[in-house]
Amino acid sequence: MQSALEILEVLIYYDAPQLFIARDTFMGRYICMLVKQDERTDSYLCTSISSSRLGKLKAKDIDLLTVYSSPEIEGQACMIATYKEGDLLLNTNPLRKVPDNYLPEADLYIELENTELQERVAQDAAQKKRAICHLHLDPPESREEPRIKSETLSSVLLALQTIVKHAYKKAISEIDKKSKELISSTEFSQLDVYAFSAGSFTIHLQSANKADLSDYVDIERAFLKIDELCNYIGNTEEAMRIVKENRGHLANAFIRFLELVVFTDTSISISWATPRSRVHRTNVLRKEAEMLYAALSNIEDLGVEDVAFTGVVTQVDTIKGTWTILNEEDETRYGGSLEENTGISLAGIVVDKKRYRFECVEQIESVAGTGKEKTTYRLKAIKIP
């Protein structure tokens, strides 16, 4: 007996569909893998697959061999579908035994490449003259029906904007002061949502600033830095080295981003381009993020930065251990507390008359439920400039 199949999603394409999802007339879903070709017919090994298992396959929680050799339902067998002269037909008679050469190798995880998505990113970047970012989310609730928790959606958008902001600041930190002042305002790292892909949780974002006459967009600096962090998520040792090189607020934002992926069980794909650049794509998979997050969480002071303020002290409380200093460089008042276990004391500080150099630890923390960040300063050394 044969049943007609309709291709829903091509997962791997090379000259012809190599691996795809199809459905029959009764809305049953199958994963089909090319196993044999001749001049007139393509043959595919097929087995039923649920939305949940497909989500696990895409997230690399299971390999392709597991899909075929360990069925979700006991007794479920593989079948053969043939494509000939434009018709894709499933032979519903189950195979008694799947030939060994039909089965995929162990530890074969699929790498998804969405050509249509990449073309859309490139087209939007060229037409809008802005940096374009498509953020695709795969939360567990969407694997059974098209829905996502509003808290997850808002948290991911906030986490992305936060990591872009700190990646941009890190990227411009080494350029000369005069040039940095011209491109340091928040609008240079701001992203705006402008569309959603129908039927999927793909959010379309664009840079607040347009490209210059040479098609350059400054936020590209931030995305390149994020690529640097994300490209080795599957290699914990190398990823840790790169995160350590970017220690401070960017590292902290990246760790919070991984934390969100892990605790919401939401794998994330990021595709971006500018009018002058190719499309860049990186996947942050929950399984890989979990290993890296656990490793980074054991490293102390990875998310803090050292800062120094020079100027007159305007307030001191020796009992509470708090202080305020007017920083000469930006004419701004900064206040904080004392770093623990340094033995430092505020006794003898002359207020409003004498200049000091306060060397501090700066830490940024997210305020739960508000989307805002709180910056704290802990004084670790006092010097006379």
C-alpha cells in the first residue's frame, strides 16, 4: 500500500533533498533520508517523528541515528518512500530489518542552513541600509504548537540588546579617545524590532542607525564580537579562553545570555548582515550552552571590571563605609562601598579639598523584572595622584 507524501521542510539539500520532513494525507509526519539513487528514482528511509523529537534533533540533543534506531513508540518501524516523476510515495509496509548501509553514522548531528532566511537577511540589509539581525527561537512549548511564553520572548530580546550594548563598548574601547567620543552614544548599539516571520518565532531586528555612504554600520563591531564569543560554544576549552579575553561586562552579559538559553531550554539562532557584509550565522544550542555555562559559573570575578576615578571626595561615611567622588575626567559623581578583605579605611580622607585616585571594582547587575541594570563600585585602593 502506498500513501502520498508532501514535503514540509528540507533539512539538508545537496543537488536534491537529502533529509526532509514530510506529511501524509492523514497529517502524520515523517523524517525522510536519502539512501539510494538511480537514474529515475530516489529512495528515502522514513520513520514517524513528533514535533518534540524534531526539536531535539535540531537542538542536537539527539543524533540522527537515534531517530531511526530508537523509535518513540515501541514497535514503530521504518518504511521506504520513493520519488519518481514528480510523485513522492510512501510504501506503508514496514521494513523487517533496515539494511546497515541505510542507517546514518553514530554522532551525526545535523547542521541546519536556511538559504531562504539568509537571502532575506541580505535583501533587508541592502534595502534598508541598516544592519539586520534575525533571531530565531526554539522554546520547548513551540515544539507541540505555535506558542512562546511572553516572559521568554521579552527576556531574550532584552538579553540580546544587553550583550550587543556591551559588545559594542568592548569593541570601541581600544580606539583613540576622540574617535570613540563620536560613536559612543547608545543609539550606535540600539536595535529595533521591525517584523516577525509568520508561523515561526523569528524576530527581525534592525540597527537604529543607518549605514554611511560606504555602507558601513558601526554596530557591525558588536556583532563581530558576539560571533567571536558564540562560534566556539561547542568547544568549552576554547570558548572559555575567548570569554576570559573579554572579561568584564561583556563576559557577564554573555554568561547571562547562556543562562537564559539553559533555564528556558530555548536554543537560539542569530543571523545578521550589513549592506556591505555577507550573512553571518551562529547557533546557541541549549545542550552546548549548558556545558559552557557550568564551566564559566565556576570562575570568580569574570564579570567585573577595574575602573579608577580621580578628583575630590565630596562625601565620606566611615561607619557605613560609603563614599562619593567627583571624577575630573567626565565631571560626574560616583559613589560606592569598600571592597571586602582589603583592609582599606576611609579614616583621614579630606573632603572637598584634596585630590585622590580611587581604584575600584565595577560590577553591573540586572534588576529583576525591570530590564534595567544597576552599577555598583567597590573601593579597593586609595592613592594620591
